Amino acid sequence: MVKKNIIVIVLLIVSNISFGQKYSTRTGNIAFEASVPSFEEVAAKTNTASAVLDASKGDFAVLALIKGFRFKVALMEEHFNENYVESAKYPKATFKGNIADFNLAKVTDKPMTVTITGELTLHGKTKKIIHNATISKSGGAIVVKGAFDVKPQDFDIEIPSVVSKKIADNIEVTYDLTLSK
């Protein structure tokens, strides 16, 4: 009886692995650029974002821990976490969405453009985001790359007037995610 249950469990696990449509990563790259010409660079990146793609539905989700973003200047990173995005109070940013008309069978090693629609939650606020991205296969992995702009005021992130001229009104967010089964 115990042997039979173990065999059933193993078969369920193997079938889930073989036919599973979920691709994921915990080492996704996300960066943002908020620099203004003639001033110090305002940019950060993380390579610890988590992402999941349900290839059967095209559902796509990304999570980034705010404290995972690294700046060239440590003081800028400190101000970002403590004064702007308040990472102790709002520790993560999430995106939950869908890739329109996603069909895994059509994904090849040649990047194709797709439209992703979803909701970005940052600093306790949620905003609908629609943007184009590219998707391709690399070995057994799915690579999703994209970019979109956000405005700090859309997420109730206050930029003090003293530095407001040094930070772009539109902040470009880019991502490069290699998702594996």
C-alpha cells in the first residue's frame, strides 16, 4: 500500500514537471534610469527579481524587493530607500499582468514583439501599465525583455523641490528576465 502511494506521488510529480507550463526565475534583471543631463546619474539595478510566466495562459508576474536595487553612490541608495520609496514601509514592487494572445508554440529564438498589460504596485499604489516587450527562446528558457516609463507622482512618491530638477519626470524601467521550467 505504501509503495503504491509512493509510485502515484512520483508519477504525479513527474507528470507535473513534464507537462507543467510554468517558467520562472529568481535572478531577473530590473533597472531604472531617472537621470537628467548635466547632473549626477540617478540609476539603479537589481539582479534578484523573481518572475513567473504561466505559458498556458500568458499570465506574467514579477516581484522586486526595493532594497535589492543598487546605485553607484551609496548615499543616493540610502535616500532612495529612506526618503523616497520608504522601503521599510513598502518593501516590494510587483507587476501582475498578461501577455496578449500568448502562444508558447510561436515563441522561437528570434525575438517577437508582444503586448503586456497589467498592474504595477509600488509605494502602496497601483497603476495600470501597457507596454511592448520582446519574447524569445534561449535553449529551454523563455527570455522576456521590455521597458516602460513611470512617474513618481503616480505612486505618491514625493521628490523634494531641492532635488526635483536633478530627477527625471519620467523614469524608464527596463527588465531582462530569463525564465526556466
